[in-house]
Amino acid sequence: MIKAVVADWSGIIASLLALLGPLPLNGRIETMSYVTVRAIPHRYRLTPDRPGADTLVFIHGWLLSHRYWAPVTDQLQSHHRCLSYDLRGFGQSIPEGAPSAELPVPSGETTPYSLAAYARDLNALLQALNLTSVWLVGHSLGGSIALW
């Protein structure tokens, strides 16, 4: 079961943090993983499982990255499992050496950047990580993806 929450926060500070790249979070360097989703390596951060707790999936907005959600996931990870990831073409979810404009178009689609394509990426990511019951939390574009 997937539930959705749409947030539309002004995030000037969070946007700046997203652009700065890997910075120490609470005194530690962020560790990330990759999974290939529909021919694109997607960078993600998944906090440890919290038995009995909900899993929260954070979807960033246009021109941002998973780092937008770092201050939020750092606070919530002691009570919930949190997943944040870079959407296709943003952050580190771009094939090495390929400009984002040259991302492969998934089979049956006209563009790799449609809401439908992003929603299919999210579904494939959740399947790859074996996450079946989650809350979706989206900002801006991420909110539209959560509702798609």
C-alpha cells in the first residue's frame, strides 16, 4: 500500500545544501548506494529498518537532489525508515559521462522526463529495494510524482 503526502515548502537553504554535494551530516559523511532502475543508475539513501515503523519515501523537486530532504530524514530516521533518492537526470542519477539531455528513453515512452516515467522509476526502485508499504512525501515535482 502506498500513501502520499505532498509538501510545498519554501526551501532556499535546503536547495543550497542540495547543490553543495556531499557534506558532513551531523558530523558524518553521507553514505549512498546505487541501484539500476530502467537502465539508469539511481543514487539513493536508505536508513536502517525500524521494525514496526512506517517507511517514508522522500521525492525531491525540480532541479534538486536527495540532499533537499537530508535535514528532515536526519531527524526522522530514529523513528522511521527513510528513503531519499535522486530522480532520473538529477543529482547523481545520471550515467557517468552522459549529459542529462542524453539519457536513454525507456521503452514505450517519448521522453525520460515525464511524470509517468518518473512514477515508473519510483515503482521500480521500490520493487528493487523490496519496499511494499510506504508513505510518499513529495516537494514540487516530487509531489506530482507521488500523486501520479
